[in-house]
Amino acid sequence: MNFKGSLATLILQNLSRGPNHGYRIAQEIKTQSKGVLDFKEGTLYPALHGLEGKGLISSATREENGRTRRYYRLTEKGKKALVREREELLQFSGAISLILREAR
Amino acid sequence: MSIFRKRRAQNLDEWLEIATEGLAPAAKERIWADIASHYDEAVAGHLDNALPMSAAQTGALAELGDAKIAARRFRRAHLTKYEFQQVAKLLKSARRYGRYGLAQAGDLAFCWFFCSVNPAAELLVPGFHILRNVAIALIIVCSITDFVLARRKSADPFPRMLVLMQSLRCLTFGMLMLTGISLQELHVMPFLMTSLVLFGYSLFYFGLRNKLGKVAEDWVGEAGQGRHEIPPDKPVAS
């Protein structure tokens, strides 16, 4: 499903539960949405790098089981942005579902 | 074989080549590390699900999606090679304090010459007098700011400022060229084309200045040591 524009919010939401690495972020978003939000994982990293550039998340590499993983974490600025964007997205999806329910 | 045939990645290296084409060295390095690590995790995940190695690799590559779409998005999130080179050039010239000072003097001399050979009385459009005065004021501001920046031992913390000054300088010269259009004895087209090109450069540098604020890591190394910056040719004059 195309969810252009909301990937950033989903990433921020995922990171609000604690630091996470790219692969697991992708898997968790897919699992939580029961496979509906099935995006190409190559587009996750431009979004992550973009969020990092805006200062909404920060990253650091960590060695784990012989693998180097980059963990992303939400910054204070990111927490504020998440509250704002989550509210906007909920309002938006609420409005859409109201219209679609009426059309049934 | 058609030259318009879509280039598809057959393996991870090819995918990364396409996705990072034309990006700055530090951006490439970062993306290669991130995607390679992700790919390894995905392959391991598929192997855990009892897939054979080749199927696991194909699956992991397919999950990454179209490399060209990723490339377009990476170009928005990172500095391109061209943008990187432009910033490097500006920093390099700023470090050569003597030559930089000469360039500033050259800008001012050009400005003075342009205004003296095109006296205000000859301008056909009266509004262009204001444009020229604004341009002169801007070039003076740019020159002074650049001098202050170049006097510092290292201009590294100020690439955004230097790029902004370059944007203003292009805008100024574009404005000066535009005033040339209203001169009776000169051709309009060369002045118009030059000013348009300069306005284009001004916009490019302004965009680059905004982008630099978001892609700090492409420019300065993780430890703030400027890993990928171009080393100075000569020691900075004290």
C-alpha cells in the first residue's frame, strides 16, 4: 500500500519505543501493520538519513554478534515532531475513514 | 540491445552502484555500510526460514526495491558529488587568504568599472538605478563578510556562510548584468543570458546552503575532523 509522506512518522513512532536499527524498524512496521504497509526497504534509508539531517533522530554504530549495526534514536526535537505529526495523521485518517464509511 | 533498456541490479554491489551514483564520497560510504548491513540481516532472516542461499540473496535484493527510486531519494538526503565539489572549491579558495583577498578586490574593481563605464544617465529604465545601487551595496557586504571569514585560520565551520556569500555574489553580478540591458548602445541578449545564468547559479548556491544544514555528515566527519574535506594546498598565511 502506498503511504507516501507518512513513512517518516512511522519511523519516529517506532523509535519512540527505544533505539532500533534499520532492518528491525522495517520488519516491525510491516509486522505491526499486518503486512498492509509493505514498502521497499531501500526507501527506508533515505527517510532515516533525511530525519537525521533534520535533527529528529540521531545514530551510532554498535558491534553485535560480529555485525556492525547502526542504531537510530529519537532526539528531543524528534519527540516534539512526533507528537505534532501523529496528531495530524490521526486527524487526517479519521477524516478519510468518516467519508469512506459514509460511502458504504 | 536497446540503450533505453532499464538497468536492473543483479546483485547488491550493482544495486548500491545505481543507488549511490553521483553522490559525495562520505554519503556513498554511509549508504554502502547501512544497506550492506541491512542486506546481510535480510539474507540471514531468509536463511533462518530455511531458504537456500541463492533464494535468500534474491529475496533480500528484491525487498530493497528499485535502486533508481532509492537513488532519487538519496540525492535529496545527501550531497551530490557536484555539490560537494562546489563547497570544496569555496573552502579551498577561502583558505588561500592572499588569493581570496585578490578575488574580492577583483569583484570590487569589476563593480566600479562596470558602473563607471555605464553611468546612470545612460540607463533607459530608471528603476534599474536602484537595482544597481542594491547590487553595489551587496557586493560590498559580500566582500567584507568573505574577508572576515577568510581571516580565520580555518573556514571549515562556515561552509554554509561561504555558500550563502557565493549565492549573493552571483545575484549581485546578475543584477549588474541586468542593468546593462537598458544601455542603448549594447546588445540586450548577451546581458540577459548572462544575468539569467548568474541568477540560476545564485538559486543553486542558495539551495545548496539550505541542504548543507541537513547533510552535515556528508561534509564533516563523525568526530568533527572533516574526514572527507579536501586538504589545503598551501599553509594558511598567518
